[in-house]
Amino acid sequence: MNKLITILCLVTLNVFAQASLMETHHLMPWPKSIQSNNQRFVIDENLTVSIKGNNPYRVNHAVTSFLRRLSNRSGIFLNEGFAQPANNKKQASIQIKYNNIAKLIIQDDESYQLDVNTNQVSLVANTDVGAIRGLETLLQLLTNNESEYYIPGVSISDAPRFVWRGLMIDVSRHFQPVNVIKRNLDAMASVKMNVFHWHLTDDQGFRIESKTYPKLHELASDGLYYTQEQINDIVNYASLLGIRVIPELDVPGHASAILTAYPELGSKQDATYNIERYSGVFDPTLDPTNEATYVFLDNLFTEIAPLFPDNYFHIGGDENEGKHWNSSEHIQKFKAEHQLATNHDLQTYFNIRLEKILNKLDKKLLGWDEIMTPDMPKTAIIHSWRGEHEGLPKGGTLIEAAKKGYNTILSNGFYIDRMESVVKHYQTEPIGDIQLTSEERSRILGGEATMWSELVTPLTIDSRIWPRTAAIAERLWSEKDINEVDLMLLRLETINYRLEESGITHIRNKTVILRNLSNNQDISSIETLSNVCEPLKIYSRNEGGTEYKTFSPFTLFADACNVDAKDAIPFKKAVNNFVKNSSKENTLTVIEFLNKWVNNHKSFQNINKNPKLKPLEPLSYNLAEASKTLIKLINKEQVIKTERTAFNQQIDILSQPFADTELVILRDLEKLFEVLK
Amino acid sequence: MNKLITILCLVTLNVFAQASLMETHHLMPWPKSIQSNNQRFVIDENLTVSIKGNNPYRVNHAVTSFLRRLSNRSGIFLNEGFAQPANNKKQASIQIKYNNIAKLIIQDDESYQLDVNTNQVSLVANTDVGAIRGLETLLQLLTNNESEYYIPGVSISDAPRFVWRGLMIDVSRHFQPVNVIKRNLDAMASVKMNVFHWHLTDDQGFRIESKTYPKLHELASDGLYYTQEQINDIVNYASLLGIRVIPELDVPGHASAILTAYPELGSKQDATYNIERYSGVFDPTLDPTNEATYVFLDNLFTEIAPLFPDNYFHIGGDENEGKHWNSSEHIQKFKAEHQLATNHDLQTYFNIRLEKILNKLDKKLLGWDEIMTPDMPKTAIIHSWRGEHEGLPKGGTLIEAAKKGYNTILSNGFYIDRMESVVKHYQTEPIGDIQLTSEERSRILGGEATMWSELVTPLTIDSRIWPRTAAIAERLWSEKDINEVDLMLLRLETINYRLEESGITHIRNKTVILRNLSNNQDISSIETLSNVCEPLKIYSRNEGGTEYKTFSPFTLFADACNVDAKDAIPFKKAVNNFVKNSSKENTLTVIEFLNKWVNNHKSFQNINKNPKLKPLEPLSYNLAEASKTLIKLINKEQVIKTERTAFNQQIDILSQPFADTELVILRDLEKLFEVLK
């Protein structure tokens, strides 16, 4: 019993120590074990890095990137711009050592040991990928005072909790050029993510050059596709960063683009198909009863698969409602002949045929969770995406898949296109308190954030992915008990602007949109509004998928806004503090916010309006008026009945969407009024 | 005489009409002829575009880009996202017609006729490139009021003054990835530039994949080079935009990178060479007496030339000081044997050998003006770059070349890396009042802005090129008498932020650098300082080329600053107005500026300092103190002698560079003091 208490005390002490370290060491993901010492490794122009390990192509690249970023952050003019071999006469100040080259498979060892003291940094890993993960930690440790930049003394032992920590980018709904992918790979690497899932085909476009079936990219991409050399380039770049690339060719549904090029493979005979310009679930589906479909997929996969060295190949398999199957006589006949009772059975038949093609190509099949039907071989990986929103129990299909014997990864809860708070994603714990055997546990490989691109373009996509995905990266790398929201948010602030270093445009492009919105007038008033508004959530911005086409404008107020609006949490805190204790300080903080919105309307009135800004007028006006009333109430000035009525009307108006956004401080304004009235 | 007066009156009236149109129509370059009418073509969701002309690959691309930009600017959800053929049942609202496909040669016709009235836009051109030039004008015309977006009624006949309107980008000193080049091509097209001169090799790197001599990119690029497919991609993209691509392989000097890979071709025998990390003029030079050099260049040019369909090939030829030639016995012997009296003669011998190789490849030679020696064939184009700074008369070698019978282009005066005001570049008139025969005149093809990249990275390069290059584009496209500086600056303000549409990062990346400088604290105080500071000019930032290496940090205060600092001209005007007339309004304007700098120091003191910000402390402090004294003087408060002495000391301190920048309002502060003391 004494022993138990001691352990509990140690755990508690450790939790406190971690929390206090988190306040100064803005690491994300948080390492498995970290001890701080009182030393510091000061950065000066003489810094050198040595590498000990064979074939250091990944580590060399990482060191060069490390040195550039170190120099750009600190302003220090380094004498040496590149790594040196370990056998140099003069010992390097940062010494990296590793044993093996990672194979980029799920069994890879990504652990590392990092020790920093006054004179030396030592980074030791089993693999080169472990070493580059450690280099990112080292750079995140960099800090400064007024006169110098330094790495605080630490000893870190680190390794990931899950082996699959992915980001999916949909490049079909809106094409994302090579540089967009590369900067996101850099950002992923900076938070130790290791899987890039590339959703390459869908109803809105087929994005791979095919030499076997050139009509695919010629007729079904609007000219926006990756050449095979570009795919090689991206795959190689990802490999340098220790990131696996999983391609997805979504079949048999989501097939409008494929069928635009090859309509003869469709389930509806003699139909013509067109690339979709809207969003949603559409009917065009490959014909699983047509042998030509399998010849086509065999040839296509045989061409495409070698571009992606990874063992896994994602075949999609989601959201096939089977309408064209139901309405087709020959498909009904085929089902009857083959004792395939339901469309699910027919799709399983299709998936099993695909699995054979992929096996031949030495690839394992991965698919969205609809593929988990009774006959599906256990070699497939189940990608769990559906949850409560799709009528499934909380937690979705992940645990079910693991219990049934499938390897599985989680995306339910990590749908970053739903425009929900980072806190929700951070709190999506894949396993939770569920009891699993160690075998079942080992089948849960990890998860992926999914960036569906119906409403994003290269201008805005980064702002939807980041910084939120860094919190998901921590959920998948760090231990389960690393879950303090406030400390996550604190660290995320630093990670957030550091992401700019990878070329991530989430902060800078906001002002680009605001300048365009205002025709280059003073943007401060609409920026203030954007800091309390968020884009409509959970797909309500594009209800039914028919409000926005792929070529609609995405340079609107909603595109400048983002989830976790800048002033939302601070104002909520200010209101809560004030409600608890209306001290002078707490009162002043609330009044400062309210005054900002009162004054903001004056600035807003000063800019010349255009049709894009007009919908914001009632927002700006009513927010200012409601704030005025609240200030009066706080100051205990007389507020007459008509003003109270007006306040309620203002709140009513403010509860409506403005330009596809919602005012996220509404409840806090109401709360203040309730307390004060 | 009456007739002359009438003509003079018409000209004068026209100048006035143009000036008044310039205030509302922010076109750049300004068209050859423009008449406005009182109609307006209103943009709504039904807008359609038709194309009449064969093989409309360029115009189709331009229309798609036009529709996206129109939609993104206006927020209008268009029903049709692409061009339609002219034979559609329903007449399109914007009708484009052209006769021929431009060949991308200097004889191409880029003229167009644009007519806009209430119901219709008509764009007619001789070539597809003329049509896409006209589309850019149409988009520049787009304007709005509170309730609608529209194109004002106009009739425009336009054609360029010069056929060669180029931008050179040096990708050797700092490599610029494909996306940097592409966004700059888009920006060039938006201001009707038509030549991209690609400086691909220099002492700091060889940036082309060579299959014949792979050591070139393997050993002499740090892994930063363009694959041949990427070169094809860029050349094709440029062609879509009506932009010719001229490659430059700089020889026989600037050859450190080539000789790093193939030292046996160097003039210094048994030497080893390394990629240069510094800037400047270096000694490594190809050996023009070695037949192997010509075999190498023949093979290399034979491999590289076909990647670039243009007729011209730039061989550099500049800044060969011949030191290694002078110190080589066998080269001296060769000169004697071949009656080559000087190194210039030897280089001419080399150039003529190169010209033969290029002729065989159906290419004409283009070189920097050092190649203009007596024996140089008249088929070469002389690229005039040297001027007063290099000890030549004003105007440099351009007129001399034209008179001697060479085609020629001007870059002297367009060296945008010298960090001089846009006004200076705008006022660089290639011909001026010099009398030329029409034949001589026709040999002056145009000019190129040159972006040497010693001090720029992908993060900052756009801010050095733009918006200034738009003014150079106007100098080269528009008539000579379009030269009103204030109206250019007025229009440039609009063009400036519109460049963001092409992905140009000049505005947004400034804040990225400031956030990094301040460790994500409030950037307003350093932004205020950056609005009155400019990077040190005319290469004094990197005196002798040895202060910055290629891998030095370029995320410093000087990198956030730019020429034509935002507050410089407005403050100068405010001071001049005040000096002329100390009216209440003029006084207030000056005091507002001074107060800003007084208050700014308080904000500056509030942010935590780091080693990058510390050098700005004396700048911030002394600017604030000097401003305080000036306010006192303006307010006729008592200013004691020590304060006057202190002011002079403050000015002394402020006249020194701070963090590689200079305070550009210094003279205006002094002027105020002179008037008030």
C-alpha cells in the first residue's frame, strides 16, 4: 500500500513537473519523458553539426533545414551551413548518431534520445527517422533572452504512442499544386506526423497523369493534375521527411471523373458523365459486374501503384448508395446469379477482386469503414470515419474493427473540414477506457486528420489544416494522459506562428483576403469582426452541397474567418471571470472588449462598402449597439426598457449567420446581459 | 500655324483627359489610346465569355484565369466557370476574337482593341497573345460601387512601344523553386511583360539537370536545381501567358559552379574549385584555349537548348576580369599565337566559337554588353547593363550598340536589386532625346528588370521585384509621354495589392518576418519603424560581398523593409506642405506623424527584446526624442539649448545605419528643424 502511495505521489509530482515545463518548453507533440537541467547550450556562429550513420541522406537534409531555420529564427550568421562527417578533426557541438535507415513501414522505430547540456547536444536514435524527429524537438526547444539564443538543458526520451499519424488531403474537389503539398509535408514533419494520405480521385476530378488511360487526366481534371514525375518528386520529398505516402483512388463510388473519361465502365448503360461542379454524394458508380472494369482497374493500379513505394493502397469504397446498381437490370441479374443479397455484398465482391489485384502488386488494401463487411479479408485496414453524425455509436467503427481482427485507423473525430474547435479534436481519444486485449490494442495503428477540400483553395487550405492538426499530431504521438487543454492551447500559440517557417500561409493569407474584401482600404475593422466570427460549421456553409461550385469564389469573409476565432476564448474567459467576481480588473477587461466593438463600428462605417462587405453591416452595427447597452449596465447607468428590448432584438439578429459565418461570442453577450439586467 | 495650334491644343486636351482618366482607371501599363463613354457593363452571375479563333489553348487558359479572378474579386457566384465556343446558341456577354496564334518571337503582334458598353464587351486582336493582353486590361478596369461590380465603358486601342519587356531572375545565388517562378510569370503577364530571362548558372550554383554532364547538378547545386521536366513545365506555362523564356548559361566567367563539377575545364590547371558561398566577382574562368571546353559547351548547349524553344540564348559573358588568364602560361602563349592582343580579344574568340555552336542549334546569341567587341558578329544581341556606376557615360551602351548595328536591350537603370526608388526606374527612358535613324531605333528592342538574388530568398524575392517592376513594364509598353510620377504612384497602389492575386507575397511576407523578429509579440511598433526605413542601397548592405553568405539569415529587419518605404513620401509631402504654408491642417498632419513616432517608442519598449531587435533600440529612441523636440518647436513651446544640441546628436545617430537599413525621413526631420529653430 505504501508502495502504491509512493507511485501515486511520483505520478502526481511528474504531472505537476510536466505542467510547469509545458509553460516554458513549447513542445508539440509533448515527449514521452523529459527532464530539465539548469544548463543551457548557447547558439553562436561556431555551431557545428556532425552525423554518424551510414547513408545519411535523410539526416543531411534535416540538418540543412535545421541550420537554415535556426539561423533564420535567431539571426545568427553561422560559419558552417551544412552538416559535417562525425570523423572531422574538431568535434561538432551537436552530435547526431543513428544505426539504421528506416524502411518507411509501420514497424519503423521513431524513438530518439536527446541530451542537451552547456557544451554539447547529443541526439541518438535507432533509425535516421528517429534522428530527424529528435531534430524537430531540438528546434522547438530553441529560446532566447535579450542577449542570446539558447537550448535549455534537457534530457528527453521519446517515442510515439501510435505508429500511424496521418493527414489526408483531398486534391480532387480543389486541386492543390505541388508546393501546397510540400509545405504541408514540411509542417507535418515539424510535428512528427508520418503518413500523408493523398485523396487523388473523386467526382470532381482525377488528378494523376495516366499513360495507360490518358483520357483520365485529359478529360477529367480541367488540366489540373500531377504528372508522374511530380508524384515521384512528392513521394521522394515525403520520404526525406520520414513520411509515408498512401494514395487513394476512390472506387466504386465517387466515380464521376473516371466515368467522364470512360463512361463504358459505368453502372448506367449508354450514359454520359461529367465532372461534378457541386459537392455531395453522387450516383455515378463503376459497374462491378463488368469484366472490363477489372481489366481497367488492373491496368490502372499496375501503372499507378509503383509510383508509391508504400505497402498500403487506399481504394476508398465509401458512400456508394448503389442507386445506379438498383436501377440496372443486368446488375440485379448478376447479384441474383452470384447469391449477392445486398449491394453491400456486391461491393464486397468488388473489393475482394480489387484486393487480389493489389496483392499481385504487393500492396495491402485500405478502405473507408464501409468495406468492413463479413467476407472482407482480415488483411485489409479499416479506415474508421463514420460516427454519431452518420448514425453509428460514439467511437464509430474503430474498436469494432480491432475486435474483429482488422488493423484500423481513426478519422472520426479528426474531420478538420467540419470547422469545429481544436479542443474537440484534441479530446478525441482513440481508445479511451475501453478494455482491449494487447492483440486488439496493437491493431489500432493510429489516425488521420482529414482535409476534405470542397470549400478550400490553395489560398485557404492551410488555415483549415493548421494549427489544429498539430494538436491531433500530439493526440497520436503523446501519451494518453497528456491532455490538459489550456496547456495545449498555450503551446499551440507558439507552434502556430512557427508553422509559418514551413511556408504555411494560414496567418498571412487572412490579410490577403481582407485586403481583397476591402479593396485595399484599412482592414482593421473587418479583421476585428473576423476575430469573433467563425465559418458555419459541420457542412452547413454549403447546405446540400449546392451553394458552392468548385469554381465559386473562396475569397469571402467566411474564408478570412477560422475556427477558434482569436477573441472567442479570451472573451469567454473574461466574461466568466467577471461573472464570478466583478473586481475592478475583471470589469475593465470585459469593458475593453465591448468598447473595441463599439469603436469598431465607427471604423467600419469609414470604409467604402462593396457588395461583399454589405452583409457585414448588420453584424457590425448590432454588435456595437449590444455592446453599448452592456457597458451601460456594467457602469450601472440607466438602461430604459426600450433599450432592453432593443438588446434582445440585436441578439436575435446576431444569432443569424452573416456571410456564411456565425458570431461565436453570442452566448457570452447573453450571459453578461442575464447577469446584469 | 493655326493647324499647329489646333494640334497642340488637342494634344494638351488629350494629356488632361488622360490624366483625369488615370485617376479613376488604374491601368498599368497605360494603353496607347483610351476613350471613355458613360456606359457601364455590370457583372452578374450570368456573365459568359466566348472565344472565336482556332486552337484557343492560350485564350482558354486566360479566360479561366480571368473568370476565377473576377469571381474572387467581386464575390459573384458565376453560373459558367469556363469559356464557351463562339457558335453557342446564346451570344456571350464578353466576346473574344483573334486571327492567329502568336509564335512567341519578337515580331509577334500584341495589339488589341477593347470596347465596353452596357450590354457587351468586345475584345479583338490579331493574335491570341494580343487577346490575353486585352483580357488583363479588362480585369484592371473592373471597379465597383456599394451595390455592384462593373466595367466602365471604354474604347481602347493598344499596342506596345517595345517588343522586349523582360524580367530577369537570378536563381543561382539563391535558388527559386518552380512555384516562385510561376507566380512571377503570372504577375508579369498581368502587366503585359513578355520575356522571362532565366539566369540559371553562376558561381553559387548550376541549376539545371544535365543528363550529359550530371556532375553539374549533382555536385554544383546543393541539390537545388530544376529537372528538365520542371523546365518544360515552366516554359510551357510561360508560353500559355505569352511569355518567351530566355535561358542564360553564364560563361566564361562566373564559372565556379561549372568548375566545381569539371575542374579540368578551368583556366587554372590542377586547381580544385568550390561553389561560392559569398557574393562578388570571382576568378574561376573556363579555359578558352582548351578544345575540351568547346566539346563540353557544344554537348551541353545541344542538350539544354532544345528545352527552350526561343530563338535566343544568353551566354552571359560579363565580368570576366581574366586574372586566371593572365597567370596562365599556356593561355598567354595561345594569345600570342592567335594574335589576340587583349583578354577582350580572347573572349571575343571564345564568343565567336560559341556563336557557331548556337547557330548550329538554330539559336541567336545574346550577351551582356562586354561582348560588344569589334569582331563580334552583328547577329548578337547586346544586353546593355553597365552605366555610370561602371564608369560608362549615362545611358550606357544601348545607343552605341544600336548605332553600331546590333539589336539591343536595356537593363542599366532597371537593376531592381540596387534598392533604389521606383521613380528612378520609371524615369529611365531608354532613348530619351537622342536622334536615331528609324533603322537604329528599330534595333532597340526594349529592356529587362534584373533581379540579382544575392540578398533575396523565396520569402523576400517578390518584395524586391514588385510592385516596382510594374512601373518598368509601363515604361517599356506605354508611350514615352506617359511619365507623370504622381499618377504612376497612384495607379501603382492599386496594382500593388492586386498582385497578391497572382500569389505574389510581397505584402503578406513582411508580417511573417516581423512576427519572427518579435517572437510573435505585437508587431505594430517594428512595423512602424519599417515604414520609415529602407535596406541599404546600391550593394552597401553587403559591402564587398563578404557580409552575407548564401546561407546567412534573410529574415532580418532589413528583409522586412523595402524601398519606397510606406511613410516616406507622405511625410516628405507633409513637411513640404507645412514649410510652404503652416496652416492648421498642414501643421496637424506633420504633428500626427511625429506623435506616431513618439508613441511608437512606448510600444517598442513594451515588447521583450531579443538579439535581432536590440539594434533597433537607438533608432526607436532617437526618432521618438527628435520628434518630441520638433513637436515642441511646432507648438512654440520653449526648447532649451541642451534640447537643441540633443536634437543634433539624435540626427547624427539616426544618420547611421540600423540593422542594415537607413532612416529615409532623416532629411525631412532636419528640414523641419531648420525651418523651426
